[in-house]
Amino acid sequence: MKKTDFFLKLAIIAIAGCLALFFTECKNNKSKQGINSNDTLKGTINISGAFALYPMTTKWSDEFRKIHPNVKINISGGGAGKGMVDALSGMADLGMFSRDVKKEEQEKGCWEINVTKDAVLSTINSKNPIIKELKNKGLTKEVFYKIFISGEINDWGTAIGNKNIKNKINIYTRSDACGAAQKWAEFLGKNQEDLLGIGVNADPGVAGAVKKDVCAIGYNNKIFIYNIQTNKKYEGLEVIPIDINENGVIDADENFYDSADEIANAIKEGKYPSPPARRLSFVSNGTPKNKTAVEFLKWILTDGQKYVSESGYIQLPEDEIKLELEKLTLK
């Protein structure tokens, strides 16, 4: 054999070995990233609706697409009302939803599946002049009613029974049709339309308004009050504790607002009232026809549940998850 032929064969063998190593490494890297190169799931899912479910849906979308890179998921906020309208009209495959489905919505063909749980809490500015008294005493449901519904109480002194304090209460409410407003109103025995206050669009809007006004009162979904990275409330925001037993003081078993973990446990254990605690769901016009959306929902209720707690939400009980999964039968 000629030397040139020998060295040529060696070169070919070496190149082949390098290529094999390269493709093996690529395959291993894809495996490490959770990407299945043979994945056949494709399609687009359009989702809109409740701000309460928006952060969780975004997290689920990111993780799902690591497994199914050929799936495209478009997510937009706008409030629970928009989610319902878009779902029923077919503009969205799924509507993010954060209140109870109304009878007339059911009659129009609304289909619903619960996926997680959270709560609405009353928010104030952290520099409110009576912040210490409010955190120690809290407010009863009756006082909240007289602030948000009847308007009988319009200053902070009256709210805590101190006539020497004259600071006016500035109420901020939601201007968009949303689950947070409806659930806060239901806690007070009314509907969103009955809430007083300056209308502000979206959860971030209400939180921002409260942060800028030391005499403000508002309400927000839990995820827009607590920073899940620090486990603490966002700077500028505080929560008004609910004096559940109405004894004029926040007892140890009513004091669970200092951290995201504490309030999450209180919601999970039923210590925080429902409403304003509530389940979050997706809605559609009948059972979803988009098979990719169905697979997404199945994943959310199985493997996707491991991301719920770390994202600041509360998992549904196992028996309830099984019941929700039974709804996912394509017709």
C-alpha cells in the first residue's frame, strides 16, 4: 500500500470519528436541555385574559416549549373579561380566567378547566401614616364594605377608630372587567360594578397607583404584591390584614402576610377566606378543538404542576387535578 493511500485512510477514519463525536455531543446537549429531536408536536396556541394567571402561564409556556420546540404559544393580558370574550369568539384557543363562570357564559358554550389557585388581597402604601396600627389591628369585612361599597368611611382615622387622624382614604379599583375586582367585591357581598374608587387598568396599574399615594387603598392579586425571588412584598406595598374574628386585633392565626410563603400556606389551608381566595382556570368555546392546546393543558395538570409553587401560586389538591384531567377528552 502506498503511504499516501495509508495516510488518506487514516484521515478519513479520523474525520469520521470526529463527526460521530460531534453528533453524539449535539444529541446529548439536546437531551440535557429537555428537547426531543424526534418531537412531532407542532402548532400554535393563542391565549389571552386574566392578569392573575399571566405570569404562571408564561412560565408554563417557557417550560413546555423546551420539550416541544415546534410549538408556538402567544400570550396576552387584558383581564378575565377579555379572556372570556376572546375564547367564546374563537379569537383565542384558551382564555385565562380568574372568577366564577356566569350562567349566561355557560349557555354560550363556555368550557372551563381549573389549573391553580391564588387570592386577592387589599393593598396600601407602605408609608401610610397609620401603617403600624393597620398591621396590628387589621380591618373587618364590615369596615372594608364601608370603604369600598357604601362610602360611609372615607378617612383613615374612622377606619381604625381614631378621631384624631384625618387623612383621607383614596380608593383605587380596576377599570377593566377582571376576576380580581369581582372576587374582592364578592368578599364584600357585591359585584365589581359596586366598587367605589378611581378606575385603573390592570394589576400592575393598581399596584403602581398605590405605591405613589401614601393614603391609597386598593387590591391586587397575590403575585403582584409579593416578589417570588425575595419572598417579600414589593417595595412600596403593604397588605391590610383581615380581622377575621372581628376582635379588634390581628391574632397569631390571622397573621400570615409577611412573606409569599406564609400567605400561600394560609390560602392552601383555608385560613385566608374564599372569596377573595379563588381558583384560576382556562376557558374555551366548548372542549378545546386545538389538539396542541389539549396537550398543553394535560402537561400543565401533570408535569407542569412542579412549577406552580416556585412561581408563587398554590397547587390544586391531587383529587381535584384528576377530575380536571377527565375533562380533556376531545369530542
